[in-house]
Amino acid sequence: MEKIKLALIGAGNRGKDAYANIIYKEKLNADFVAVVDPDEEKRQNMIHRFNIDKSMAFSDEDEFFKLDKVCNTVIIATQDKHHYSQSMKALEVGYDIILEKPISTSIKEIVEIEKKAIELDCQVIVCHVLRYHPMWRKIKDIIDSGELGKIVTINHNENIGHYHLTHSYVRGNWNNSNTSAPITLTKTCHDFDILYWLIGSKCKHISSFGSTAFFIKENAPEGSADRCFDCKYQRTCEYSGMRVYSLEGGHSPAFFTNGDFSKKAITRGLKETNYGSCIWKAGNNVCTQQANVLEFENGVTANFNINGFTRHTSRTIKIMCEKGEIHANYKRIYVTLFKLRKFALGDIGNFIAAKILDGLRLNKSIKRKYRVNPRFSIKSLIYGHGGADYHFTKSFVDVLTSNMHSKTLVSDSIESHLMAFAAEESRINKQTIVLDEYKQKILSNK
């Protein structure tokens, strides 16, 4: 089968290190013929790895789009604010698009992208990679089987992790909603999408509560400097860039060194970029924790908590249905049905034993568990989102080389983005948002 030809716009963490890297390592049926990125080093990396002709490496996207259609599909993995303009240019040329989430930082722009894709008969596949993760696919299968009856309510937790929170949303590119977007969009439109997908219904109402009140100047240690290099607390502060991006902290400085792990590059990055700024003075204005309460049109309710103050980065979920419940994390899925036990309690001794052995006495017709990934699954360890990046990349290559349709087309993804925007609107204005009214209000404003 002939390989699909791709162009990459944005050769950073998601474009190059995730999708392009997976295509290269897994020898998927795709190849890159062009790359667009303002960074010379990133362009050179793509040129060498994929044998891209030097004439097809561009620092300016407009120079690339002037060529007309040179491949099948473009992957757009740039900063969020650029997604709309780049997508519209790509669609005008006639490209199918693999579009990193969020689709855009504006609902109006998202709707315009969808309209243009339909008009020109182009696919826009949104990188909602979680739908492709084995855990979520299995949960969806269990729900759709009808064994547990209809969903009644859900408790879902996005545990961002203290390092990921401070790296990306306090110091990093997504720390300010004025230059990026609220965390409900940049981080958790994934989660809103999963809730919408599992429940199978649009959200009707949403209320949200959250705070940015921890990483602020007022909480900085007395006498702390603006940058870690100049600070007297650099060797004692748990958030010091000097410690976090070292063997002691164990977190990669690659994001601000272009993959250069030399002492010189790390020192320069900590002195010159925001990753070396005092965590309390980094200028973030996005929530570090946020609680969302949702009601869907089919009557299902959900509690969705976003929290950066966790040791590990993970997602956990509890789904309560008419005939049973599901508990899941990225290692195991536990399904328990509301069936009677296979023994009578009898006297007090049996009652005590039953309480002690609760769960162990439940046979497989009542309680069972599933392993999310095969034991020692390499792909789940080396690829992002617990291996979901691999499954998504393989899927979009398969879709583009066949007549299949993706499960994350832009038309499906609009709902998750609308929920994310509405949650932030609710938080700011301290009111419950009616989703239909909110969408109409936004789209009617000129």
C-alpha cells in the first residue's frame, strides 16, 4: 500500500516528539515531505530523520501554503492561538488535517473550521487521543453492552500532578488565559470529550468553581528573588528550577533546551526562559484546581474535578449505573454488578466473616477486573497519555489510507470545547450555564 504523505506544521513536543516520532519508530505507513517551524534546529531534526528535501523546510507557513497541495494531510501542532488561521489556510488548499487540541481558543472559530471542512469535503481529525486508550475503549464497550443498564452518575478526576501543573500551567506556555486559554480548554477538553463520549448525550447545565490563589506573589517566601538562579532558596524550594530540572528533581529540561541536555544549555534556559522564574511570580492566571458539576440532556449527572496538587499524573473514574458500577484507573478496570451474594449470612459469625471478606466472596458473575494494558506493555510506557498517542497515530494513518472515518472528527469535538468554555464562564461569573443558550449567545455576537 502506498504511503500517505504528510506535512508537519509545528515540530515541537506534540508534532515531532509524539506523532512524528511514533510514525518513525513504529514504521507506520506514512512519511513526511515537508516541515514548517520557525526554529532552525527543529526543522533540521525533521529533515534528517525523514529525509525531507531542504527546499521543503519552511520557517514561514505562508511560504509552504503557496506551493498549493504537495501531500495528503497536514498535522497542525502549533500553539493554540495559531490553530484557526493555519487550519483555514490548509482547508483552502484542500488538505485533510490532524489538528492538535484545542481546536481553537474561540467557539466561533471552531464552528467556522467545521463549516469550511464540510464545505470542502475535508477531514479534520482532532487529537482527542484518550478515546483511543485501551482503558477508555474497554469502558465504552462495557457501557454500550447494556450489562450495567444506563449510566446514572459519574465521578471523574483529572489528577494533573504537581510537576506537570507547575511546568505547563504555572511557568509554561499555558499559564495565562490571555495569551493561551483557560485550563478547562487547554488541559481538560480531553476529559469533557470523554464524558460526552461515554454518556452519549450533550451537556445541558454546568457549574464550576476554582481558584488561582496558591502560586501568587503573596505566597512567595520572604526575600525570594524573581529567578531561581538568584534566589537564596534555590537549594531548598521544592519548586526551584535548579532542583526540578536536575537529577534530583528528575524532570526533563528538553522543553526549554531543544533537547540539548548539556549543562550550558540547561543553565541558559533557566536564566532566560520562564522555566527559571520564581514559581510564585511566574505570572500565571489559570486555575490550579477546579470543580465542575454537569447535567446532561439524558439526565446523567457528573462531578469532574481538576487538581494539580497530586503526586502522580493520572485519571481516575467511577461510573455508577442502574445495575452496577465501574471503577477505573490506567492499570485496572473493576466492574461490580448489583447481584445478590451466593451464600446466606446465617448467624453472627458468618455476618462478621462476610464483612471482613467483603469483595473476596464476590464471584466473577458479580465482580471482575480487567487489566488495561498487557503486562510490561512497552507502548504504554514509552508513548504519551499511557500509550494513547500511539493508538491515535496508528488510527489516523489507517483512516487516511482507507475509506474509514475517524472517531474524533471536528464535528464531534465541538461539544467538549463548548463545555470547557462554559465551565470557565461559570467559574468567573459564579452562575450555572445553560449550554444551548450560551452557544447561541456566542454565535450571535458579531
